[in-house]
Amino acid sequence: MHEVGIMESALTVVQRHAAERKARRVDRIVLRIGTLAGVEPEALRFAFDVVTRGTVAEGAVLAIENAPARVYCPACEREFTGEADSFIFTCPDCHALCGEVRSGRELELSRIEMS
């Protein structure tokens, strides 16, 4: 389960920011995850509960923002939303195969709320 490693890395960053700001606790962590990132949100939530135990982030809320796959069609010069269950994208207008994925692979620590 690579979600544990992802959460451990995120928690390292969170703890560093909390220490720099002398925060007593972390109240909320927001992750932005693309639909093509290969991350299972429920596994990530489980990992979050495990890795935050005994840390400044224990009891914090984990919020996940979904980032849709955005694909560019060079034939139409248009961007469209790709289906998350596919890695082969077809333009809905001209039906050309499109390989330029512009977003949807994100895995970002978007926001940390501390007190």
C-alpha cells in the first residue's frame, strides 16, 4: 500500500511547517489528488489515521480535493475532461486519439490549517 508512504511524506512536510510556525496542533490537511494519480482515497484516509497518531496532526481532518483529468486535442485545439478509468483518451468532438494529459496526475499538499 503506497498510500502509507504518501502520507508519511505529507506528514513530514506538515510537521515541519507546524514547527516553523510554533503551532500547537494541526486542525486540517487538504490534499489535491488527480483522478489519474493512482491513489485510493479510502486507503489514504486509513494511512492518515495511522501515521498521524502521536503527532501534532493527530485528530486533524483530512480533506481530499479531486482534480479531474484534463486532456488536450491538437486536432481540435480543445481541452476536454477525460474519464478516470482510461489512459487512452478520444476527443469527444473529432474522435482523434489524444495523449496530452494536462492535469489529473496531481498529488499535492494543498493547504494546512493550524492553531
